[in-house]
Amino acid sequence: MSITLPIETAERDLRGLIEEMNLGDTVTLVGSEGTPQALLVSLRPGGAASVASQDWQARWDSLAQRVS
């Protein structure tokens, strides 16, 4: 996700905005004149990706047990 938001909008619910972001998502914060003022980059992995990774690992472990 890569979006642009006014700083005032981000101020209202910054925590909620961050919680919706996944690893690598960016939000460009713009001032009242519309010029970029800051870039917010998420460094935390998203919940869905983490669950998918755990599911993938469980399937590999199951396969390894059946093969051995």
C-alpha cells in the first residue's frame, strides 16, 4: 500500500493508520499546501503474512514427517 494523506488526517488516528499497514507500506504526509512533509514506512510484518508463513511451515513439517 502506498498512499498520500494530509498531516491533519493522519494526526486524528495515527495509531490506527500504523496498525493497518504491513511491512513496506508507505504513507506520504503532505502539508496544507499539498507538498510532501514526511514519509511513514512500516517496519512491522503484517498479521496475515505472519499467519500464512506459520501455515506454510506447518505444511512443510507435516510433509517432512510423512517422508521420513
